[in-house]
Amino acid sequence: MKFERIPWHLLIGLILGLGLGLVIAWGIAPAQYSDTPPSILRSDFKDSYRALIASAYASTGDFERAETRLAALEDTNPVEALTIQAQRELADSNIELSETLASLAKAIQDKNSPVEMELTSTPTQTQTPRVTSTVTIIVQGQEETPVPEGTPEAPIATPTEIPINTRTPAPTSTPIPTIGVPYILMTQDEICSENLSEGLLMVFVSDAAQKPIPGVEVIVEWGGNEEHFFTGLKPEIGTGYADFTMQPNQSYALRLATGSTAVANLSTPPCQDKDGNHYWGSLRLKFEHP
């Protein structure tokens, strides 16, 4: 039986042609895109695009143009996208950019839900913390004001300004070190921001290199009650992040299940907006593995 001779010269020519084509297409003359829609950008480039839109809005106050530019990204929920990005910037300590993104998100939310704003500004006999899609903004605290009597009214937010009051933690909330614990409380801040859901107890856990640690069990105790929750359940904010909603005029104690600095006498701090309206602030605790 005779076999036909394989045309090696044709096979080698085909391989060389394919290789040369790939070299030209990928290295010598790669495809270049122009006038592409922002919606097909990579996620990190979309973040940069949102940051530029928010910065332009903060500078010019042109809400319609900012809304039109955001629409080009085709986000399912622009407010949520801005909020999540603001949280990420917050975790990276980019406070100014986080506030800029939050301001634009708040402006869009206020435009889309004016009725909700009017209702939340009405005082009630018993007020519980509101959990909404508002943007979380965190700042270092500096000085505390006395607790106002009665139930505070919710502030009326404005789309162009984010008033933030700062204070230092109350002396009664000073952390109590425990010898030999793996986690140490590095900072404890009281947060006053109209864009932050009231009464949040926010916990950040990281290692000595500032790398977030997920799966850390956090224990909160109050009035004979106890609740356990874990870091990493909100990765859009941070893999080392967890939060708990506090009730006004209630004292809490917090610790990490694996051992940590014990923190007692935690409660919602009183805050006041520029118009003198009172509302409840939040707390931020940062633990670090030495």
C-alpha cells in the first residue's frame, strides 16, 4: 500500500502565514478603537469615568450633564454603582473622592425619590435607624456634642453639599486592651454624615499589612442580647468589612470571636446638620492583626 506524500511545503507555509498574521495583528499593527461607548469599558475604567463625572459635577453643579454622562455607562442602578465605588474609595482612605461620588449619588437619589425625603423628615415618637440606599461617608471624628433630648428629626439632604460634623469618641468608649489578643483596636471614630444610614456600627478588620481579612466573626452584646456577624459579606465595600444597625439610646459592647480588644459603651452619637436639625450618627472601628 502506498501513501500519498504529505505536502510539507504547503503546511509550513500555512503555519508561517498564521504566525506572521498574529504578529502583525497583536504586535506591529494592533487594532485601535476610537469613539467607543463607555458602556463597554473595563470595570476599573468605568470607575475612573464615574470619578471624572462626579468631580465635574462638584465643580460646575451641572446635574443634567452629569446625569447624561452617567447614562452612557448603562449602569442598571447608577446610585448603587456610585455608592459602591464611594465605599471602595472610603476603604482606600480616599475621603475627598468618596464624598464627591456620594454627593452625585445623593443628588440622583433626591431627584428620583422626593416623596421619601419629605416623609423621612417628619419626626416620630419612636425612631429607628433607617436602612436605605444612601451613600456611606466616613471621616475621622474630632469633638463630641452633648446628647440632645427627645427623638431627633431626620435631616433634609441637599444635592450639592454634604455637611459633615466630626468629633472624638466619648471617654466612656475608650477601648480596654486584653493581654495576648490577636486583634487590636487601632481607631474608633464617631461619624456624622447626612448621607450615612443612621446608627451603623461599622467594623473593619485587617492584618498588619492593611490587607482586609474576611470571615472574622464579630460579636455584639446589649441588654442581655447577643448577635454574631462576619466580615466579608459585603465585598463591594470591603472583604474585611461588616456592619450592625444600632438602636438610639442603647449601649453596646463589641469583640471579635477569635480574641480582640474589648470595646464597651458603644452607642449612636448625636449629630446636627447646618440647619440645627438633630440626627443619629454612626461609629467606625478598625481592628488590626499585629
